[in-house]
Amino acid sequence: MSYLNKKIFLLLLLFLSAFFSFSCKSNNNKPVAVKGLIDLSSWDFNKDGIVELNGQWEFYWNKTFYPSDFDSSKKDNMHYFKLPSQWNGIKNAELKDLPPLGKATYRLKIKMPENLQGHKIILALKLQDIHSSYKIWLNGRLFLEKGSYSDLPEKCRPALGREIVSFDANTNYLDIVINAANYYDTNEAGIDEEIFLGTEKDIFLESMQKNFLYLISFGVFLIMSLYHFLLFIIRRNDKEYLYFSITCFLLAIQTICEGDKFVFYILPNLSTDLYLKIWLASVSVIAVLLRFYYIFFPQEINKKVMNFVSVVFLLQVLSLAVLPTKYYMPLQYPVFYFGLLVLMYMLYGLFLAVLQKRKHALLVFLGTLFPLLAGINDLLYAVAIIYTGYFGCVGFIVLVFSQAYFLSLRYNDSYRKIENLSQELETANRFLDHKVEERTLALKEANTELSKTIAIKNKFFSIIAHDMKNLFQAMLGYSDLIILKTGEDKQQDINEDATVIKDTTKKAYNLMENLLEWSLAETGGITLKKEKLKLKDVIKESVELLDAYCRSKRVYLSLDIDGDLSLIADKRMMNTIFRNLISNAVKYSFKESAVKISAVKNNNYIIVSVSDCGKGIEKEKLNNLFRPESVESTPGTDKEKGTGLGLLLVNEFVQRNNGTISVESEVNKGTTFNLSFPL
């Protein structure tokens, strides 16, 4: 439990202890009426304060006795009746079961305090509801008529609300006679609330304090209702704000309808019938509050139960709107008892939420416990089961502020989630920006590479077109010479020209073969098929293909390869590698020189070297030897021409077979290509 929740818990414990101590307080120290007489001779109103006129009053059922009737010592049907209590709640052998509709006369004699004798002091009686019309007589004088009292039911007019009667206390005894008639309310009848006696000042001060509390509560509830309704207007999807707004509004209505019924101060001409309809309709706050809690704890509050409760209270409100008084008044108690069950169910659901450790459930439970107990007290008090008084006002304030705080916590949680999501979104945006920058850079690099590739392609096509053009021009030229010399019968010249055509055709074939293999390698058209190869056999195949070329240049080939050396590689690619390397070595070798091909095993690798004693390669060209954008064909020692594709293919195929290639060269002394392949 957090520090703040502990403080709330302790505060609510103080409220609960105050509630129980007040509602269960003992009246042993206060005088009580016995057999129609209450002795206040030792009571000091200035020190002891207000006194409740509880106890046994004289009670005359179905009789209208006036003060003068008691002077005759005629007391027909006199019984003693304990107040506060409804007369239809009496069940004894003498009175049996009294009906709620009827009339009665109450009488109480008060022995006034001795310290008042000879002093002029104004006392006051505070009367709350006496159902449902009455007259009050003090020492034989009529002081107040509430509503219209009559022996005839059709002439009685009900009236509710607090009344204060002030009088001169300079007397030894005070004789109170109350004529009460009820032909309106089928549930409550007679004096079921306490009658207070005290100094006029204390009575008015107590009433003002109580009214002030109810008025302040009324204002707070209205403001909270409006505030949360505006929140709902802004956030239409958050129904909890709407339910809480309705809850606060109905609690505001209840506040001014209970206690001293401040609603009659606001609307002095309000009829009793309309007042009861408004007050009973406000009890539907129970259904709204249940819906409010369901939003947050749907696992603990059953949806079907919630809907059933809503339907019951909706029917109750509709019945109040359309039914006459005599029909809806009998429904009052069943609705109260049903509301009591719903409050108990609500408290049980919140307790389950606490056990399940739902977020903020403890705060909601504690903030609801006291108001629910106060609500249960008010319902029991309204149906005259207990006589503690209304505590709903204080309970409602605790409820509203605790639930408002709960909503603020929920809003704060949502706000924090939004903040976290915003931070995550900002982080994601930064990450996305970084990714976009990376992709943009990658696209730029790819675009650069594409531009280079296009440039290389254009250069290759230019080289190929130029070389192919020269080759075919040579072939066409020598073909024309052969045709011309055939007519002149120059056999030796024809043989020489035919040899040139053959060599030119062979060069064109090699060019086309290299071009095809390079194209397949670049487009992924060559499938790698590795197998175990005898290295010496593979190199011999390339040597045999170049034998005629070597003899024509008088270049000698030397092989220094162990016949047992083997490796796992693609045979076709290996043929291309060695054919190009050996062909290049012969091409750039001087006449009467040698090309040496050797292979040794070094740890888990085979090192193959192809060395010539030729014109060599300049240092500035060595680093760009295998780069496509720097491809360049250098004439051989016999001015042989090429495309430069050979070394590109060699580098590509060496890498595909998991090998590496390096080159060492010195101008006019020769070049050595070293290849390394894993075993």
C-alpha cells in the first residue's frame, strides 16, 4: 500500500469510527420520557445543550383531542407510545396492527428546568417530518399547523419539511399536544423522527450548521457533475465520466431532499407529491454507480446483474412519472430493500477486486465503504428500521472526492501511457529517420555502383565492338586476298593468309567464350557444382588447349605439380581460371622464355602459382587489376590484343570456389599469379 493510500485508509477509519460512535451512541445520560412525562428539572440548556424528546408519549389512536379535552380527565383509548416510531410499526396486544392511514393524538408533559424559573428565555422545538399533516399545541395554544389537518380524509393535505417553533419558557411545565393525520403515505405514518428541544439560539444554530453542510454538499456535487459532464463531452468514448456526472447530479438531488429538506427552501411552493417523486427517483443513483464500477472492474461485477439492476430502477423511475401517488407509494419500500441488496453486492464486488489486486481497487473500496454504510443507514432509517438519522450527505462527499481522485489517477495513468507512447514514437521516428538515412545512403551507393556498372558495361561494349570489328575486318580482308590470290595461283601466300584467318577466328572464339562466361557469372547463370578434382589433370587440359599458341611464340610451359594433389571445386570454373592465367602468361612472355606452373600444399590450403618471364605490370596498375571499372587490355609481346575480361573472370571464379588470388610483378622481368584454395 502506497503512502497516499495509507493516509486515505486512516482518514476513512476515522470517518467510520465517528459514524459508528454517533449512530450507536448511548442515551443513558439524557432524560427520557416515561409514561408521558419527561423530567428536565435538572437540565441546563446553556450547558447541556439540546435534548431529544424521546421515550413514552401518551398516544390516542384515531382520536383528535385538543388541549382542553385533557382538562376533563377524560382519556379514552390512551396508550403509551415510544417515539420516534411509526404507529403502523406497533405490534402489541392492545393496539394490534395499526394501519398506516389514519389519525392519532400525541401528548407529552415536560417538567421544565428549575434554573429557568423567573428568567425570561426563549426556547424552541425543532420538528422534522410528521406524516403527513399535523397541528402542534403548546400549553393549550396552537403554534403551528403543517399541511391541512382534518378529521375528514378528503380535507387533509400533506406537507413535509423541517419546522421550528419558538416559545417563552417561563413556566414550570410544558404541555405538548400533537394532532397527526396520514391519509397519503401508505408506508410511513406518525412521528418517526426525533423532536428536539433547546434554546432558540442553539436550535437555529444547529439547523443552520446542518443546512450549511447540505448546501455546501449540494454545490460541490453540482460542480463535480458539470465538470465531469464537460469531460465526457470532450472524451465521448470515456463513459465513466458520464456515469460519474450523473452520479454526482443524483447525489446533489438526494442531498437537498434529505435531512432538513433544503429543497423546500429553494422551492417553497414544491408539492409533497412532486417532492417524493424527485427524491425516490434519485435513488436510481445506485444503478448508475454500479455501471460506473463495472467499467473498471468487469470481472468482479457481473454484466447481467448490472443490466437487471438498471432495468429495475428504470421501471421505478417510469412508474414515478406516470403513476398516481396511491399506486407508487407502496413500491417505495421494495425499491429501498432492493437498493440495499445492490449496495451490498457492489461492496462485495469491490472487495473481490481488492483481493484480485486490481489497480486502484483498494482506493475505490475504501472510498466506497463509508458512503455505502451511510447509504445503508439512510435506507434503514428511511424505512424506520433504525433511528440514527441521515448520514448520506457526509458519505456522499467521501464517495465523490474519493472517486474523483480515482478518476484523476486513471487519467494520470492514461496520460503517462500517452507520454510513454509519445516517447516511444519519437524514438521510433528517430530510429526511422536513421534507417531512412541508412537506406538513402545505401541507395546512393547502389546508384553509384549502378552508374559504375553502366559505365563498365558501356566500356565493355565499346571494347568488344572495337575488337570484334578489327577481328572481322582482318578476316574479311584476308578472305579477299585468298580469293584474289587463288586466281593468281599463289599457294604459299594463300596458306599464310589462311593461317592468319584461323588465328583471328580463334581469337574471336576466345573473346566470345570469355564474354559468355563473364555474362553468366554476372547474372547468376552459372551454377556452382563442386566435386573432387585432380589438380594436375585440370591444368593439363588447359595446357593442351594452348600448346599450339605456345609453339608459335616459342614459349615453353613447365609443370611442377604433385599428381596426388586434389581439391573440391567446380571443374568448369577451374578450367576457365587456368586457361586465362596460362594464356595471359604466354601472351606477355618474351620469345624463348618459359612459363612455370607449380602447386604446393601449405597446411589446409593448396597454393598454385603461374609465373612468366615477360614484360610485367606497372605498379600503378596492380591495385586496379581486378576492378571492373578499371578493365584495360594491354597488347602482348607480339602485339596480341584482348578485352581484359579474362582476369575479371579469374577473380570471380576464384572467389566462388572460396579461394583468394594475388599478383606479384616487375616490369620487363615477369609476373606471378598466386592462387590459394582450401582443401
